[in-house]
Amino acid sequence: MMILLGSMQVFAFESPPQNEVIFGDQSWTSIRFHHRVMAYLLQHGYGMEPRFTEMDPVPSLIALRRGDNHIIMEIWTETRQDWWNTTRRSGRVRDFGIIFPNTPTGLYVPTYLIKGDPERGIPPRAPDLASIFDLPKYKHLFPDPEDPSKGVIYNAVPGWRAHERYIKKIRGYRLGEELLEDFFNLHSPPSQEALTEAIRKAYREGRGIVAYYWEPSALLGELDMTLLEEPTYDEKVFLETGLCQHPSFTVEKAAYAPWVEEHPQAGEILQNYYMSTETMQEILLWIHKNGDDPAKGAVWFLRNHPSLWKSWMQDPEAIQRVEKALATAP
């Protein structure tokens, strides 16, 4: 099945055309956005025909190594490190470097708790809150409605690696003779949507909340949140007990090596393709506020950040063709 960019029409091919480019789509917004930006540049700059396969991460990566996918713009390498190392060494997949800076993740609180928000009439209620070890002092700002004796921390969603990690942390972090779990319970939202809505609702109401989240994301592009400090990352400590800051995620671009050798113009863009965390937050927020359509977000980005995407391409005629397409795009 082939879905052409900007169209809902579906076409079947007996064999893939020579100029087809297949993207290994997955469920989250940022990867779908990057695939549609790359597809737009290749389609309108070089006449290629983009197709998007929808798979879970592991089948998508297997398909990349096999050549059934040609490009995946976000590979979160820490979660697939052995596969990533083995596949690169095999020569079947080519690594094109990181797509944006290494991404932080951890427990966040609204910044207004620390600095206040004069426009909303919110005073700084926790001016000394900087690390996870400061939370017990301010547990009254994060009350657990089901257990008035404790505060509540919103954990990652069950099934995510971070979910088990923060169970270990709350049971392992010590404050003198007491553990963090003596002060706080963990609440496990059933989905990413539930976690996001809990944070957004507390923020809207000016309440305290401490919750797991990550960057870049639409939510943290929308809300001013502060990442709480944990002990400095130490690989040995992290692997043995998890009682330190999680390492920042490395997110890489990759392509099926035999395909990219036949399409060097794609390799050129992949090599240069890079966005700052701030740009990603801006884009994800725009997509969230405008119908959650990554294809529309791609067009918006290309129109509003021309100097960035033009720096990825060396062919002035291809750039002109992309500009011509953007001028008439809906």
C-alpha cells in the first residue's frame, strides 16, 4: 500500500518503482513529522514517491535492516543498543547521526511553584525546590487524594521502561533514615494521554504536580516546567540500582545502506538534517494546536524555517522546486 503525501488515495504496486522511498512510520508525532518533512523534500525536490509503513518499533527496525523500509528518522538507540550496534557493523543500515540534541527525561514540576507567576497571581510556593530530594519538604503541594498522609508522584505509563525505573527510585532514594516512598505514593496513569492531561489540568488550575515526562514534546513546548535534579548519571550505578539521573536519550537517523547508495541526494539531506530542541518544541506545539496532523506540520515548518531546511540541501534547483511546491500547497 502506498500513501502519497498530501493525499488519502491508496495505490497498489506489483513491484516498487525505482524512485520510491519507504519511511518506517511509528506511533508518535515527532517521527511522523520528520518523515513527512523528508518526504516533502524528496518528492518535490527530486521527484521521488514517498510511502509510509505503519509498524511498531521492533518490526520497523527489522524491516529497515531487510530493506523493506528505506528511512527511519528517529531511532532511540539506548532502547535498542545491541540491535543498533550489530546492524551498523553489518553494513546493512547506515547511521546519519543525531536528529536533535540528546533529550532529557525525568520528573518535572511547574516552574511557577519555584518562581511564581505574577500574571496569574501565583506566589513562589517552593522556592528551594531543585532536586528530587527536596520533594518531602513540599509534599503538601502534591497531595494524594487517596492517602492524605502522603504526596503523589505521577509515574510513567505501565509498560514503559521508565515506569519500573521510578518504582525502584522511590523505593531506593534515601533522605537520612527515611525513603522517598515514606513521603510519596506513585500513581501510574493508564496512557500517555492520561499522563499529559493530568499535567495540563494541574497547570491550568495553578496546582502542584510532580510527574514523569520528556523533551522534546508538545506539552513541554506549551508549559513552563522544571526538571528536578537527581544524582549525576553514573553508568555503573544506573545499571546496578538505577539510583541516579537517567542518561539523555540519543536519537539517530538511519537508512537502508544499499538504497541510500543509489539515492545520494537523500543521503545528503539525511546527513545535514538536524533541529534544536527549541525548534522541535515549537513544531510539536503547533501540530498539537492545529489538528495533530504531522503532514500539515511539515508544510508549516518548511514555510516558516526556510533557512534551516535549505541548509540541508546543496542542489539549488531542487530547492527551487520545493519552494514552488510550497507556494501552491494548501
